[in-house]
Amino acid sequence: MQPILVGKSVTTPQGGPVVLDPRYGNRHGLVAGATGTGKTVTLMTLAEGFSRIGVPVFLADAKGDVAGLAVAGSGDAKVIERAATVGMPDYAPAANPVVFWDLYGQRGHPVRTTVSEMGPTLLARILELNDTQSGVLDIVFKLADDRGLLLLDLEDLRALLGVVADERKDISTSYGLVSVQSIGAIQRALLRLEQDGAEQFFGEPGLELADLMRTTPDGRGVIGILAADQLILKPRLYSSFLLWLLSELFETLPEVGDLDKPKLVFVFDEAHLLFDDAPPALQQRIEQVVRLIRSKGVGVYFCSQFPDDVPDAILGQLGNRVQHALRAFTPRDQKAVRTAAETFVANPALDVAKTISALGVGEALVSTLQDTPAARAVPAPVERTLIAPPRCRMGAIADNERAQVRAGSPVGAKYDTRVDRDSAAEMLAAKATAAAERVDAPQAKTREDDEDSGFGQSVKDAVFGTKRRQGVVETMAKQTARTVGSQIGRQILRGVMGSIFGNKR
């Protein structure tokens, strides 16, 4: 397997190539350095190198410039000169196979998961709940499982919270104390999350991990780029999403041991956001995943400004290190320089602590895992290295270029259209409707009977009359009587008059 060229050693005039052995690509790594020292270009070089040997890569684009991996470079004279210096005789500008993703569905294919798959622990972190409120959220998830309710989107969770509020006393007896205040706090947090646009993240179709591990027909690994320039403004949502994705990989992928190359390389940019304010239980979970996911063929690479942004328990597991310049202006910076120097295998020809502050843009201290006559996967002595340039564009791309790449994506038809199937919200609404109909049925029958009874009485009163007014029958009888009486009276009168005047009838 062809090694990945990281750059050329300039520790000594006779310096040779500095490479990353694909067999140890799953032993994780770290890219650190101050802003503007070339970390992003190093990430692009590594991503491109893995892709060219058939390893899929997933990384977040926090500033918008990583998207340049999808477009061929310009072939600038300085870039070509750097390529010749580091030993890339076959260098030529070229694009990489890229699929764009976006939690908001605007600058890439929507990335979705369900509320159930996210789980109460990570969701509580996204919602910034305290311990008591997190406990109530645990009860909500348990109630959903016991009642067979699917929690797919935030509407489902809100509907179930309404049920918990209505049945609070019974639920408190069976599952634990649930207060009105905690339910209200969770509902307000959900409202804030929706206002941030995160409701797009929850739903279906959910992301299938196989779509992050694609290769092209010619054997190149597809690079998945998450548009995170807006997402990074919501640090907890950003870090929790990437941690969820890493956990899904850990729980889903089978054990494969050591391979000739990784099955996937996962790059976590702005790594300090993952550990800021993370509770101890979550940090332990991260440490466990990072330690064990190696055997499933996944390499995790953290990128941050300072190496001590990553906890020591995890930092000790990162076998491949790239340290760009650090400026020791403050006590915090000076401590970071000492920490970085202590994490490298010493090189007699190099004063690491002094060199870190003197590195130029595009230079880095590099140590990767290599085989020695005595042992395998041993950290090599640190080398001052000129980083190799990527073949792609080192910068942002235009909207029309992004749209063109997205239009040719193999997964667009699968994820661009949202699916809304019946879940907790619909099931609870149907149940409430059925209950209301059962309550209304007797009342409707009573109203119908009342209406029938009233109509019959009205007809009876109209026909037979009441104490206060005559009915149709009585009126007709009196009219008939008057009519008959009048006719007989007229006949008698005519008879009498006829007798008087001598007329015959």
C-alpha cells in the first residue's frame, strides 16, 4: 500500500520524505497549531492522500475553505514549486470525489437522525439541561419505550412531554418525580432549539453510515464534507452531532482488527468544543469510543489550536502527530508549547520547544507511527517538515460550483426529500381524538333524543292545542260548527219568511 506523503523533512539538509503508513491510519492523530499556520491545508493534504488510496473521509468545514477539495487547484507557480521541493514529481491539479452534507439542508444534503437514535444523554447536552431536567428527559424516553411510541422528530418529543404533564402524578409514582418546572424547562429548550433551525436535523430518512463510506468506481474514497460554518455558531449542537456520529460508527461497525488501510477516517475539527463543559460521564464515553473504534477500522483525527485541548487520556492514544506553530505570547501559550514538545519522541538534531515557535506557515513538526527492526507501530522521531500541497483548490468555492457537485451526488435522491411517517405525535393525536369521540357519543344521542322529543311535543301542541292557545283540531271543530250553524239558521229564516210571503222553498 502506497504511503501517504505528508511532506519533506528539513531537520537536516539530507531530509527525506515524511509519510503516514496506511496500516496505522486507524491509530488516530492530531493536527494542532495557532490560527493561520496551515492546519486546514494539512487536513486537506491528509484527506486527499487517504482518498487516493481508497479510504473514505468525513470532515467538518468550519470556515468554508475545506470545500475546495471538490475542485481542482489553480496550478499556481508557488504551489508547483512546493510540490517539486517536497518530492511530488507527478503533481497536477485535480479534484476529489466529494459529497456535501449540511444539518440545515442548505449547502449540502440534509443530515438527519431520529430523537430516539440521538438518545437522552446527547439530547440533554444539546438542550443544555441540568441534572434534574436530564433525569426527567430519561423518564420521557423510558415512557416512550414502554408505550411503544416512536420519537422521530421534535414534534413527537413535545407531544410526549404534554402527556407527561397531564399524567404527572401517576408517572411520578411509577418512574420517579417529575415536576412541572422541569417539563417547562425542557419545552423552552426545545423552542430555542427549533428557533436555531435544529428541527431539520431530527426526522427521516436518517443518515445511513454506508453512505459515508463510499468509494468511486475507480477505487477512490469519497470525501464527505459537512458544511459547518453556521453550525459552529451552535457549539453544543456541532460537537454533539459529531459525537453522535462517532458513537453510531462504534456501535454499528463490526470488529475487523488491523487492516492494510482504514475503512474510514473521521476528522473532528475544532476539537476543543467536544470537551468544553462535557460532564465526566460523557468524557469517559468519548475516551472509550476513541480507544476501541480503532479495531473497527476507523481512524479519528482531532484538529485544534492547542494539543492540551484534548484530555490526556485521549491524547495518549493519538499515534500520528502534526504540530504547526504556536506563538508563546501568554502563559497559556507557553504551557501549550511545553505540552506539545513533551508529546513528541525526541530528535537529537532538533530543539522541539524552540522550533515550535519558529515554524513558518506551511511548516510543522511531524511524528507518525513506523516500523523499526525491533518493533512495529513505533512513533518516529519528530521531524521539522515542509507540508506537501494538496492537488485541489486551497480555498472556498463558489455557490454554482457547490451546486454542480451536489447535482452529481449519488445520494441526493435519497436524502433531499423529507419523509414524515406516523410516530408519537400522530399516535397520541389519534388516541385523543378517539377518546373525545367516545365521550361525545352519549351526549350526541341525548341531544338527538331531546331534539326528537321537542319536535314531537311541538307537533302535538300545534295539533291539539294547549291551555293558552287553540290547536288545529279545536279550531277546525269550532269553524265547522259555526259554518253548520249559519247554514241551518239561514234555512230556518228563509222558511219563515216564505210562509209569511206565501213563497215555497
